[in-house]
Amino acid sequence: MISPERFLKEIQQPAKGKIVALGTIPADYVSGRPKVIFDGEQAASSRAYPYLANYTPAQGDRVELLLVGHTWVIQGKII
């Protein structure tokens, strides 16, 4: 279970003022919208994030995310 402090951090300041973030799709990802381990974090996000149609998420992928409105959108795999 996520702590109230971390939940508020993710809602209010998901990237500390940044609009682009990097992360990794966790090893337990199976299908659907993936959670992300943002760079600098040890655990996967409590939220699952949408992704662009031309990208298919996979376990261990390094991804770039763009802040759109109040959420992140996975732009694709970094190769």
C-alpha cells in the first residue's frame, strides 16, 4: 500500500517541475497500462500510465514519459 505522503507527491508534483521523465517498466508487467519505476525511485508508481499506439510495453523497457495535463504519457522505448 502506498503512503499518503507518496500519493500526494505523485498527484501534486510527479516530476518536481519537469515535463519529461525517464523510467523503467517493472519486471512484473504483464499487459495493459504499465506502472513505471521513475528514475531516482526504488518502487513502481502506484498509477498505471497510458502509452502511444506505436509502442508496445514490455518488462524492463527504458521509457520516456511526457507530462500531459495531470498525468504522464509513455512516449516509447529508449534504445
